[in-house]
Amino acid sequence: MLPLAYLREQPDKIKQGLARRNFPQPEIIDELLEVDQQRRSLQSQLDETLSKSNLLAKEIGSLFKSGETEKANALKDETATLKADSKSLQERLQNTEAKLFSLRTQIPNVPDESVPSGNSEKDNEEIFSAGSVPDLDANALPHWELAAQYDLIDFDLGSKITGAGFPVYKGKGAKLQRALIQFFLDKNTAAGYTEFQVPHLVNEDSGFGTGQLPDKEGQMYHIQEDNLYLIPTAEVPLTNLFRNQLLEAKDLPICLTGYTPCFRREAGSYGANVRGLNRLHQFDKVEIVRLEEPQNSRAALDLMVEHVKEILQALELPYRILKLCGGDLGFTAALTFDFEVYSTAQKKWLEISSVSTFNSFQSERLQLRYKDKNGKKQDVHTLNGSALALPRVVAGLLENHQTPNGIKIPKALIPYTGFETID
């Protein structure tokens, strides 16, 4: 959420920023400020009423002690009125606070000033590309056909067990998955990220803290009986490790990584663009998360981008980096860089990582703060990125490294797979 102080002090700047997101309800800012004013007025009235009530209670006690019972009883009627008034004010205040909170949750993060305007992914800005697209044989196959040919992934078996979007990995396909997970974790820990194993189910507070709830509940699998959610990404449990905490400046930065399966309903996703590994309901991903002091968060974002670049270069894959425009930016993000691998057989780009900074948007929801060097409480800045999501990386590896004699494994991966080719 946006801090209340920021909303009060710079409403016009916020509206201008949200306009680059094409936010359809700028009037909600004015409504929020009006409700906030009502809340502060009610709080002032309640404080004054409670203060009067306390003073009267003391006065009544003194009158009883001095034997002035008649005066004391006369004042008791006044205290009864004040108690009724305070109860009414408390109820009104609670309702106003609930409305204020609801309004705040409906406002997305303000884009960074460098975020380009735009309506959709077509308006994203390519800022970097690397690697050469291989000149494949005329008979080159898409990854789902390669997976079948070399008996790596069984999509039909997954559909039989669970449903579409839940593939079964077999033989060298399973080993390739495990190798990539270990490779990514080793690269992350070597870069200073501490590895965590975290739960794959989270409660509502965790989902709210990182912004999946209430914005994306339709994309999450919900276990109604226990009111728990299957995680859409390790970002959720990793960041929530620090919910409701007050850190010290010396604790920062905090750098985390973790492997988890991820679960996404992806409601309404159909068609050729979701064939094979292009879009799944369950997939594996290794995540990186950083908690930073505000003045260091942009530099930390650049470090994360460079880190993902190094991993992709080691995998010998052609890729590009896009800066997302306002219209394609996620609800909680202030600035996002998407990494895409070129699928040579499909002749299109596949997103395999998003690296984002949220500034203080998540920490407001998480109640995550730190004491700066002057002892003042400040919001922590949170960042996260995929390093990396496996399905489309596997698709890229299979398609871009295929030869008439099999699929070559990148040199950096061979110590992890134990084999040099899939044939």
C-alpha cells in the first residue's frame, strides 16, 4: 500500500504516476483523503470525549471522598452521556478506518519515473539483448515434440493424474529439472543470497502482505477448509519471513533465495500460446528476494538484473530484457524488467524472469520497518526476481540446443546433469 503520509502530501504526483498505469479510478485518491480527514476528526472527538470522561471520573471520586455525595451523583449522569458518546464515536471510527483501509488496498503502486507510458506488452521497451539465435535445421521441432521424441516430459500422463498444465518429467527430463534447480541455487548462494526452504502453503495475511490478496485470489489455488493458499511464487513465503518486524540498519541488506514448486490457476488461459511448457498450473522456480534501505534499492535492482543476465549467459541462450510500460506493470511493482528467451522453433519470445522493485509498497502491507542510523523508523524497500523459472528455460534449452543428433547440454550445466547430450 502507499503510505498515508505520501497520499496526504503528494496526491497530484500520485495521480500523475497512476495515469501512466492507465489507472481507471483517480477519483479514489480524493475519496480516500476525505475519509482520512473524517477519521482524524473522529479520532480527535473521541480523544476529547475520553479525556473529559476521565477527568469527571477523578472529580466524582474526589467528591465521594469529601462526602459531597449529591454533587458526585449529579456528575455521574454526565459521565453516562459521555460513555454513550464515546461508544458511538468508537463504532464510527472503526467503520471509517475499515473504509480507509479498503480504499488504500485498491490503489496500485506508483510507477518509477523511468517507467514508459503504454497500454499493454506491445508498449514495453527493449533495453538489452544478447546471444545469437541459432540457425536450426529445417526440421527443427518445438519443445513439446522434442520432449515426446526423447521421452523427457509426458503431458498426457500429467493430465491423467491431475489435469492439463501438470506435466510429468521423466528420465533425463527429470534430471535436467533437478540440475537446473541446483545450478540456479548455487549461482544465487555464490552471489550472497542465503538459501531457505519455505512452506508451499500460506495464510491470508501472507498473501495480503506481498500483494497477491485481494488482487490475485482468482489466480491462486485455495484450500477452503483450512483457508490456506498454494503459493504462486516463493516470493510470498520468503518476504513474509519478516512480516511485522522492526529491523536495524545493520541488518540490511537481507538477500534470500529459495526453490519451490509454484501453483497458478491461470484462469481463462487457452489456445496455442499455452502448448507444452509455455504456461502451466504447476512449475518449479528459484526465486531471489532482497530487503534494502531505500537509498540502496535501485542499485540493488541493477545488481539483480546483472545476476540474471549472468545465469542466462551461462545457459548459452539468446535473450532480451524489457522494461515494462505502465499498462503492463504488476499491481505492486514500481519498476519491472522482464527477461525473455527466444524460442527458435516457435519463433517467439518466452518470458522466463521478472525482476522488480516494490519500493515501500509491500513493506506497508507487511508492517516491515527498520531503524535508520538516527534511530528513526523507516519502511524497508523490497525487491524480488526469478532466477529462474524452469518451464520456459527448459523449452529454450531443448529448442535452441537441438541438433540432428540430439540436444546439447550447455557446458556450465554438464557437472549438474552428468550427461552432455540428450539423445
